[in-house]
Amino acid sequence: MIAERGPSTVERLRAKLLRRPSEWDSWYTGLEGERRVGRELERLTTFGWRVLHGIAKSNGGDIDHLLIGPGGVFSLNTKTHPGASVWVGDTMAKINRGQPYPYVAASKAEASYVRRVLERHCDFSIIVEPVLVFVDIAALDREATQHVVRVYQEREVSALGPLHGVLEPDQVEQVYAVARHQRVWLRA
């Protein structure tokens, strides 16, 4: 977990007191954003959803969140940009009208990866929808042609809760049983 690899509490406090930015500041901001989205997702368990957080991948990266339930399987990628205005197009996002980031393309690729891994161990085909969640932003503008990735602000992920008709309860449990085993992801 990133919190274990970062600077100690004393080192972070010292950097704050001296008003020195740390290379870990953005990591901790991102981690807090993931925790906030995680809390929103946990609220969906009352609707029959299963949630996994911070799934380690063999390439050293991770899947921020995996949501498995009656409405299907969703791979959630969380991005935290405090106070920013975000524009999301077909393949990229711009933060405060700056340089493009490949967030949309990365979310699509991650969902494809999740589908391949899960289908290897389940006896039925699985559709995994990519979701891009922005945390702590001032504004979100979604391009009208962008329909490939669901794009939400953190509080909007609750819109996934009422979805149903994709997986039967036994399929939800089978996918969840596969997804929660670390070796599945580390051997992919």
C-alpha cells in the first residue's frame, strides 16, 4: 500500500512546517481521493454489490476499485484534482484547459484487462465497463460524443447502485470469489 511506502509522519510534518512540497504529496492526495470514492462504493453493498479496492497488478500498478453486482462489473479509475475544471473527451481529459491526459484510454484498457483476467477463471462471458471518477473538482464537462467510459464525480457513483439485469446473484458471487484472490491478478 502506498501509505506504507511513503515518508513517515515526522517527515511529512517537517515538510509541511518548512512549506516544502514533497514528491509524495500528489500520491497522498490521490490516496485520499480513492478512499473517498471507496466510501461511496461501500454504500452500494446494500443493493447487492461487492466492492474491491486497490487490486495489485503484475505490472506494479493497481486497479483503484472493482464493483461487481447485479448491474455488471465496473472497473473504476479515480483521479483527484482539487478545485480543477475538468473536460473529458473521447480519449483524453484536460485539467484546467491544460495538457491532455490519457485517462479515458487508460480506463478502457484497464476494463479490457479486468475482463480478460476474470473470464479466464469464470465459466461465462463478462462485460466490464470502465468508469472514470473525478474527486474534489470544481467543474466537470463531458463531451457529448464520449459514451465509451462512464464519467462521474465522486458522489455520482451511487448512480450505479440501482443497475440490474446483467449478472445473476450466483454469477456475482463467482466473479467476486475470483476477483478477490490476489494471485489471479499477479499472474495475469
